[in-house]
Amino acid sequence: MAAYLRALNVTVDALYGPSLDPLRLAYEWLVSDTPVTVHGAVGRRVGVSLAEELERRVIELRHLDDTVGGGELQPLVDRELAETADVASDGSYTEQVGRRLRVVVGELAQLAGRVASDAGAYVRAERTYLDGVSAAREAGDYALVGQLVSSLAYQMANVGDPADARLLASSAVTGARRASPVVRTLLLERLAWASARARDRDASLRALDEVDIAYDQRTVDLPEPEWVYWVSRGEINVMAGRCLVELGDPIVAAPLLSAAIDRYDHAHAREVALYRTWLAESISRAREIDAARAAFAETRDIASEVTSARLAR
């Protein structure tokens, strides 16, 4: 192959097209100029074009998080957040552009908090989520406020006080009660999980019922924010399965988790591995120890490709 490339005087990318390796893409972004840097070279006046570019950028970063672990992605997202927050704070712009910038800051803060949490930097994640809440409130985007608050509640349910997490998740649901159906679905899922972690069976099952109701209310005519693109019936079943495992119903949970894993895009190695750990837990709680060991072994092979403190734990 090397001889052919030298003879043709072309690169591998020119012959086959650019690599789709997500880690390579992350590193390329890390060493390239950001939109803020490029636009900053021509002055501090912020126009619609930069706002649009930043909106596209946060979407691309969010989807990159599907396939890149928090350890690799954190420096990139942190840089984007810091530069965008600086522009929102010090730049000159119209009221409409200013609102769009603050929404981008809020969305980047949610992503940066998630990435920091995935990397095990929990205090940093909490601070970042709360900074995002401030930006989203200034923009008047209360669905995004709910997303940030419930993201923090999700972290607290996993590594903090589940009772506090349940209160925070409930606040997010109440504060975003006018949000679109899929946004409500996401917030209610996190309330169900926090309630399960707090061992409140009735509250968790009630929230799961409300999840189904909210998701069934979605329509093509009602727009949803891009950041709920990943919420699906499969994801709902995964969360229901996790809650049931936590509540002591592993036999009911296992089929929900298995079906969702079978249909999941295995390019998303971290999520697939996480879901398999929950499936293995449900199997072990059903006292099928050998099957659980086999499931954990398979999960370990997948997890070796991803840098994620959450997955390692």
C-alpha cells in the first residue's frame, strides 16, 4: 500500500476519503482554530453568521460525544465553552444574537458538564451545569434550564445523595412543565432514576408511567430542541430497565435491556458497554452468576476502547 501511495503521490485520505475515526476528528478540532478565534480576528462585533456557526458547532460536538469518551473530549468542549462564554460576556451584538449566544453557552455547559462527569470530574461538572443554568435563564430558555438542572440531578443520583437528586430532578420537571413532549420525557426519566436510587418505588414507577404518556404526545408538527435527538423508545426501555433493577425487579428488567442493546448502534461503544453492565447487574441479581460473569467479560472487552470514568466505575 505504501508503495502505491508513493508512486501516485497521494495521501491515504485522498485515495480513500478522510478518516471517520471519532478520536482523530476530536484531535483535529483541538489543534484547529475555533469559530470564535477566526471571527475574533476581524473585531468584536458579533453577527448572525457567528451565532449560526456556533450553533452548528455545538451540535457537532454533541454528536461527537456519542463515540468519544469524556477523557478525550473534555479539553475540546472546555475550550469551546470558555471562548463562547467570553464572546457572550464581552462582545457587541443585537438582542436577538445575544439570546442565541447565551443558548449556545447553556448547551455547551450541559455538554461540558456531561463530559466532565463522564471523566470523573464531578465538582467541575456541577459548577459547569450551574453556570449553564445562569446562561439559559438569561436567554429565557426554560427547557434548557430543565435540561441542565436534571443533568446535575442525574449526576447526584449516581455519585451523590439520591434524595437531593430526586428533589432537584422534580424541580426540573416542574420548572419546564411547558416544555415539548420529548423534553418532558427526558426530564421525567431522570426523575424516575433519582427516585429509584432514593428507593422510592411508587414515585419511580409513577414517573415511568408519565414518561410513556409524554413520549406518546410527540408530533411532527411540534418542534423539539436538537439536544433530545437521542431520546427514543429504546432509550426509554433502558431507563425503565435500570429503574427496575434498582427497585429489585431484575427478571422484569432484563428483557427490556436486552432488546434495547440488540438494536443499539454499536459504534456508540460507551453506551453499549454501559447498557451491558446494567444487563449484567440484572442477571446477577436474578442469581444467574455464570451468565452475569460472561456478560461482564464481554462488556470489559468493549469498554477497553473507551476512556470513561463512569464506565470504569
